[in-house]
Amino acid sequence: MKKIININLSARLIPIEDSAYEILRQYLESLRRHFSKEEGAEEIQSDIESRIAELFHDKLKNGAHCITDEDVQTVITSIGRPEQFEGSDESSGQTPPADDLYSRRPRKRLYRDPDTKVLGGVCGGLGNYFSVDPVIFRIIFALLAIGGFGTGVLVYFILWVATPEANTAAEKLEMRGERVDLNNIKTTIQEEISQIKGNVGKVGDDIKNFTYGRGRQVGNGIERFFHSLVDILGKTLILVTKGIFFFLAVVILFCLIIAAVAIAASSAAIFPFKEVMLEPGLQTALIWPVFALLLGIPIVALVIFIVRKITGIKQSNRFVGASLGILWLIGVVCTICLAVSIVKDFRAFDREKENITLKMPSQGKLIVKQQGWQDDENMHFMMGDLIVDEDTVVLQDAVEVRTESSRTGNFEVEVQRSSRGHNLSEARRLAQEIAVNLRQEDSILYIPRNISIPKGSHFRVQDVKVIIYVPEGKSVDLQDTNNHYHHIRINDENDNDDNDDDTDVNIDSDGNGGVKIETHHHGNSDSLHENFRYHSKPAAPKEEIDSDTDKQRTPVDNSKGTSSTPQIKVTSVMLYGLYNLFRP
């Protein structure tokens, strides 16, 4: 087993095998001897070492444990040996042939060009990357800055901040798409040295042109100022953005944890509700995995994310995120399956009817009252109108009351029980299981506010309609129900009839062989409303209806002291319509 040592190469810590280090050392020594007499030998040697360190760092970044002999040989082949270029100095400048790896077309990289820059070198870098004149990009940015409402300036500063500057010879070669080898590095550095010498030779001219030199100093100062300003703004923006995302992650994690704790703490209370809503088998088996995966996976992912951001730990296992994502998708699929299964339990509908003949009230008037609600001390769970206690499930405000004229001459009650279910037979069974306790005491009929279904049954939107059939010449008094009935409908289609007041219903003959239903809603002195419906056997011709309009709209109720003036009646009906339209 080879020994591994750590070396410092161009300010980078590189783990390398001892044999590979020996090969690298000999190669660097040969380069030092080869370039010892060249102009700028130290700069050439430093750039080559920096390039080698960069290649080694990329290798380690991709998962290599250390640098091996093969890695060193690959880098040497890529850059080239001094022997390959010994005869090139006397030649016409052509690079000697190399192997396939060496002759592959290099990959261009985007850098800012410091040699041709006017402001930040962005246009020069773009020109090198796309192999076009940088002047074209300068014109484009100028046009965008003038006609694009500052878009060009914004894009230029973003590229200035995001794009690195080509400082080393290797980076400049990559910027131009040239091969990073010994000969090109040497040529680039020597050209830079020659350029520096040329600039030094122009010092006398710069001194003579003091104004121009002073202007260039001012320009450089402005450039440094804007460069520093953009750098500070960019770092501040990045810091603020990271802070916002980190804060949102913490808030979301806190909310998910609170939700998970609430579900865990209330699981004992939710258990009866689960028995009422869910069928045993698939639905019961999926309910807890759904909560665990939908809430647990995001919590775990956010915890891992926050811990990594706080500690600075890099992601070591790439399969963690994929595994969490797959588990969360499984939770979504389970949720969809559970929702589809529950929806199927509500697709069928059935209504069962039961007729009950009431005793004739002694006064000829039936009084309907609500049965009192008694709080159940054994209540286990309550959600909205659904209550679960020890032996029953109670549905509050599930009774709808309406009145119609009787055809038998007796007071009758029709109880309509309805329910949904997975199929028709189940819906019929659930409807038959609804318990509705009606009780009559002489002239008083007690109707329950709520309905109950036996424990062990399931909630499938059960409800009850109680239709009271009133014989001709009799009346029914629907006393104050304190908003416990959803609707009070008097043989019409108005589902918004108010039930906060007492209601008298009188059934009389209309004199034409039909039936007249007269209702009176009693509230305070400002809310006396009357509603009239007439039901005749044959439909009268239109001209007869027009001639009898005043007669049909005139009530006969001396006890109320109501005026028979047609204008007053029309006004009363209009006020009643406005009341029904705007009341809550």
C-alpha cells in the first residue's frame, strides 16, 4: 500500500501518493531547468504550477481520494513535457505534434478580459468567448442602456459581479480557447512582459501628456470606486437573499413541527372521528402513513438543510435527497389513493320515507316545538356539527322542516331519511339506521334538533326532512326555533325562509275547489310579514285570473286587523321581498 502525503502546491493542499509526488517533483525540476534562461521564468513556472494544482483540485472535487501516478501522468501529458518544445524555439513558431489527449480541442471558459477592458472587461471576455469583436458587445450594451430603460447597465453589472477576471496565463488561454500547455503559457507570459516593457517605454510620453495621464488616473479611480461599490452591493444582495431563504426555511420547519406535534397530541381525540369517517382496511391503514410522509419528510429535509447551512457541512451522500423525494412522492400517491377511496364511499344516494299519522289536536291547531338539546358529558369528539360520544354519533342541525296541505283530512308527518354510501344498498342501510325521535303531547309536536346514527356506522352526509301535512281548516304554529332548523319551507321553493320568528300556517278553502295556504311570521312590531299561496284544482283562464287578482290577494283574517286595501297589500309583499333579499 502506497504512502499518502500532503503537499502545498500553489497555495492548495493536495493529498498525493509518495511515488506520484516523486514524478511530479522531477517534472517540475525539468521545467525549472528548461525555463531557467527564458525571460519571465519565475512567472512561467508559477503559472504552470497553478494550472497543475487546479487540475488536481478538480480531480479531488470529483471524488478522488488522492492523486495517483496515473493522475500525474495525465496532467503531464495534457500540459506537455519540455522535450516536446525544445526544437520549437528555432522553428517558425508551430507547436510540435502531440497525442490524441493533447490535441483535443480545448473548452472555452468565460472570463473578463483585463487586457482590453474599458470598464470591467465584460465585453472583451464576451468577445473572446464568442470569437467576435468586443466593440459589437459594447454597442449592444450602450443601446440597451439608452433605449432599454437601464437594462444594459443592470445586465453589465450582473456580468461584472458574476464573471471572474482572467489573471493568470492559463486563465487567459482558456478565455481565448487555446491549449493550456508549456509553449502557450510561455508565449503568453513573454507577450505580457513585452507589453509591460512597452508601457514602461511610454512613461516619458505619459509625463508629457500630463492631462491625459491625469484623466486616466481619474478614470482608474472611478473604475475602482464602481468596482468596489458593485462588489459590496453584490455581496450584500447575496447575504440578504441567503438570510431570507434561511428565515423562510426556519419558519416552514417550525410550522411543520407544530402541525406534527398537534396531530400527535390530538391523535387520541381523532381516533373516534377516524372510526366514523374511514372504512376498515385500506383507508385505516393509509391514514397514518399519509400524515407521516407528507409532514415528516419535509421536516427531515429542512432539518438537514438548516444543519448544513449552520455547520457548513457539504453534502456527502447524493442519495439522501433522492430518497427523501421518493418517499414524499409515495406519500402524495397514498394521499391520492386515500382521497379517491373516501370519495367513492359517497357516490350512491338513497332516501327512505316513513309516514306517521298524528292525533287530531283538541284546539284544531298543531304547535311544533324543538326538543331541548342536552349536553352530553360523555362526548369524545366534536368537529363542527359532528359529535361522537360513547354509543352514538350525533349530527347537529340536520333536520329540515316544511309544511304542506293534507289530502286525507288528518294531521300527518312524513319523515324522509337520506344518506350516501359506497353503493345503493349501503346508502339504504345507513338511511334506515338514522334515529329520529318525534313525540306528540296533545296539540304539541316535538321535533328533534339533531339526528343520531348508531356507533359503528359511518358518516355519509345523513340528513332528515320532516314534512307536516295540515288538513283544510286547521293551522300549525311553528314556534321560535332559535335558528336550530336549517330551513322552514311553506310549500314553496324558497330555501331562505327565515325561522327566527314564530310562524302560523292556516289551510282554508279558496272557494274554487282548491286550497289556500296562509302563513304569518311573527316577530317584533316592525316585522309582520304575510305570504299567500293558492292551489286550485283546474287552472283558470288568463282573463279570469286577471279579473280575480284583487280577490286572490285579499286575506281573510280579522284577528290580525289587516287592511284589505290592494295598495297596502302590494306594499307589504314588496317589503317582504326586500326583507328576504337583504337579510343575512
